[in-house]
Amino acid sequence: MSDTPTYPIGTPGQPWGEVELNLWRASQSRRRRYDVDVAPRVEALADRFERSVYGRLDYAGETYDLHALKSRDWDPALPIALVTGGVHGYETSGVMGALQFLDTRARDYAGRVNLLVAPCVSPWAYERINRWNYDAVDPNRNFRAGGPSREAAALIALVGPLRGQFLLHIDLHETTDSDESEFRPALAARDGKTYEPGLIPDGFYLVDDQENPQRAFQQAIIAAVAKVTHIAPPDAAGEIIGSPVVAEGVIEYPLQAYGLCAAITGARYTTTTEVYPDSPRTSPQECNAAQVAAVCAALDYGLGMSGT
């Protein structure tokens, strides 16, 4: 018999049905406000960037506008860089880092690149500090045509007309202790599987595209972020979250096959950042700064290689 604790919703070995889904929804309470934390900061940036609403979510009468900001001096002759945050709503520095980049550093790239930023892709989950959306769906496994995530579908529709013009896409994430205490146990319960405990890496790391690896690009970001916060070491098996470490602080996933956000643009340079906010060696401010450093390093490398 395993002594692994059972998730409080569902029957072990049986996938969730509508009853379990509704129990899970009932357990999710609003713990912070998108209209207080995020929307006003987007509004405050509207004098420097062109603001648009690229979608609207309605979950049981709760509505959320999905905001994007882009360069006001958009030049079709320039490449495009996409920055996304809050694909997983509980990963706070992804949202705040994207907004902080726009507020403090985006001006440095004016006239060199067209910026498109979606700072909080999953606002319902942001408010609940959760990984999933209202339908108990992980947006970051469902960036594919006809997928069940409304958040992913809206972002795909925003990006679609611009495919082929993107130089890079950096998707800002966190790996937290709650991945093991809540979200992976919930995933196993939802799917009727057995939860297998894993290890949370202490530090920052990146996820490269196994189908389009750009090792030098990843290492340029790692070098910049290492000046801000510590880089995650490999575990005893030479892995981070179950994947082999291919370079300092870098693992690889097949982004397209996994339905990950970083695959949606077809850009040459793509990466997913992973900040570790629960480390005693860091702070929320440092985590936000690490995300900003990662965005700037990605832009510096991509623009340098393209000669822009």
C-alpha cells in the first residue's frame, strides 16, 4: 500500500466526472483581483503602448477581458517579439514580470522590434492562484487547434495573423512548491491516475524546444538571469523536473507535441522561463526582476543575431 495522500476530490483510479468537477470548482475561492492587480496596470501603460482586448472569458457569469499591449510605433519591416505571462494564473512573477518589463525596459527596444505582450493569459486562474482554468483544464497543455482551453484559443487567434513574422517568443512561468503539494496530485486525481511524487528544483531554469533547440540563446538568458537570482542545479539523476539537463539551467520539451504556449508563433527563438519563488534565497521582487532580465536577454540575443 502506498502512503501517498489521496486528493480530497474524486475516487482513486477513476477520472473525474461532472460531479467531481463541480466539487473542485466549489473549492476554488477568489483570493486576489485581476481588476485590481492587473487591469489598472495595463490601463496605465495605454499611453505608451497600443492596448487591445483580444478575447473575453465568461465563467459562470464572471467575465474577464484578455488584454494585450503592443508597440505604438509598429513597423511591418521589423521582426516581432511575443512576451506572455500568466498562462498559469498562480505563477505571479510571469504576470508582474511582463508588466514590469513594459514599464521599465521596453522603451530600450523602440524602433528595433515590434513588441506584443499578453501579460495575464489566464485571469480566472490568476484570481484563484491556480494552474487550471474554470474547466479544470491546463492551458499550457492545450495550445492547439480545437483544444478545450478558451484562454489558449484566444491567444492563438491573436497570434495567428502574424505567424511567420516572429523573431522570438518568451513565455514567463514559475515552478512552485504547490506543484507538488496541490497541482500534480490534483492532476493525477482528475485523470484517475496514481500520483508519483517529484522534486522541485531550487532556482531558475529554462525549457528549450526539443524540436528546434537554440542552446546559445538559452545560455545567453541563463547568464543574464544568474546576475539576478540563482540557477537551478540538476538533481542526483542529472535532471530537472524529470528531464535531462542539457546545459546549465536548461531542459528540453517537444513544445508543439505537448501543446505548450511557446510553440504558437513558429519563431526561431523560443523559451519558457521557470522562476522558483518559494526559495528562501529569493523574494517576489527578485523573481519579477529575473523575468525582466530574461526578456531583455532574449531580445538582446535575438536582435543581435538578426542584425536588427
